[in-house]
Amino acid sequence: MKIVGYSVSSIILALSLCVLAAPQQPTPTPAKAQQRPTLPSTPEAAQSDNKEVVTIREVRIPVTVIDKKGQPVTGLQAGDFLVLEDKKPQAFKFVSELRELEKLPIYVGVLMDTSASTSGKLKFEQEAALNFIYTVLRSRKDQVAFVTFDDEVNLRQDFTTNLDLLNRAVNGVRKPGAHTSLYDAVWQFCDEKMRGVGTGGRRVLVVITDGDDTYSRATLRDAIEIAQKTDTIVFGVSTKGGFAGSAVPGVEAGTVKDSGDTELGKLADETGGRSFFTGDILALERAFKKIGDSLRSQYLLAYTPDNSKFDGSYRRIEVKLSGKGDGLKIKAKRGYKADRDMVR
């Protein structure tokens, strides 16, 4: 089964033909999510498409605590944390034992930029994607999906534990597109794939990109909100800024972060992830190791909001350390939009 993405022009043409062919009946205005192309499933994932959809009104917060050196801090207990929603303390459940979290599978989406600016770095990005997959994936427990984005968002491989399939999908990328639709890729993947993995698993997106978003209909805020709704942590890896002697063609030594990198950093920060800015393969490997360490050293907090109204308002979350925390930083999602669509 060949999986292809959908360009904006093709979607508009298809919709126009449908309108001409269909009886002229009043139809409701489609919701924002319905206006977007969908990511098809590969045969391996077809069995999960018929899962029952259940709304869960519990806010889950994967939390990573890091020290001054950027290393994860383990051994904390429930009493070490405070959770506030809109500045009001919340009673929460706490899963701290590493052996308990280790039982939970991790669903990882690897999103790779294949826009025109990556043409000289495509091989590097492919090696980076596979490097991450091999570093993080636990055999027969964690699942990885692989997506590319440029003018289109293409699901190259749905969730699988099969490294051969992933290797084939990553190395099968040949020709880059023209534009960068990063926010559409995040929005679609979280909405169409992360929702269906079940409540027990942890959800992670790793975005490998070198440029600003130039083509999405979704905004940065849309991407942040859908990731927060689906409890998805986003790790951003920018390959734009290089170092002296960088092995990446087209990356200038000493390149500084620009507005695109700032937005990538915001996407990671708001969802509880981290961002890394490098064009050097050794530094990239260190970044992947830090991501893997973070996933192996998480705490999981969950609470039912005191404010039970799902009115579409945005709720700000703060996770703090109680009594200890000098020099420690908390990585956790910073809020969510309280509607009935927040978690399935």
C-alpha cells in the first residue's frame, strides 16, 4: 500500500469536484480539524483503527526534573511536588517509581523536515532520525512512526516496533519538497495518531528541522494546544546552526538561533520537552542521549481539575518543587484548552 500526502491544491480540487457532484443540500460548516488532510494508516496499524473512543477528564503531566548540568534528577517523592491550575493547588496522583513507568510503552513520532533547504542535508537528517530511533526504542515495547513534511505531510511508516520497516522508510526518502509545513505536521500527527494509542502509553514527538514554518494552515498556538491536549511531549532538534568544521553541507559555522528556532523552542517548552540547536553529528548524538535519559527519568502526575467545566477556556498549569529545587528546572506542559476534545 503506497502512502502519500496531500497538497493544498489537490485538496481544494477534490473538494470542488465533490461539491459539483453532490446534491445541493445545506451542510454544516466543517470544524477546523475536518479541513485538514488526514494521515492514512499502514496495514500494520489497521487493527487499531476501530478502537472505542472514550473521553477522559483527567489531566496527565509527564514531568522531568533536571539539574544545573542538564542531567535528570531521580528519587523525588509526591511531597516534593506542587501542581497548580490557574494558580489554584490541585490534588494529584503520583507515579514516581521507575519500574512502574518502565511498564508503560512510549509512542514516538519522528517528524523530519524535507523542504528545499534540507536538500544538502537530507542524508544527515536521515542518519539523525535513525540514530534517534536506535537510541530510544526498546525492543518489543516502544513503537515509532516516521513522518516527513514539506509541501505535504507524509506518513512514511505508522507505529511499529519493526526496525527494518523504519530503516526502509527513513532511507526511502529521496526528493525534498519546496516548503515547510511544520505546524501542520505536528497538528495532524497529534490529532490523528497520538489520540489512538491508548491512555497507558507515553507520547513523544521528535521534530528534526532546519527552517521556519512557511506553509502551514495551523499556527504555532494550534500545534502547542493539540500536543498539550494529547499529552504529547515535543523535542525539537534544529540542524540549522552549525559549528566550525560542521559535517553538514550548507550549515555556516557560528550560525545563531533565529525566529524559527525561537518558535521551535517555545513548542518544546510549552509541551514539557526540550530543544537542541546543532548541525554537528557528535553534538546531535549527545542531544539524542539527553532525550532518551529524560524519557527514562520521568515522573507522572495526574489530577482531575477542580474546575470541571469544559468551556473551551485555556487553563495554565504550573508544576513546582516544594522545599527543594535550588538550581533545578522542571520540564512539564504549561497548560491545556479545556474542551471535551482534550483527551480521547
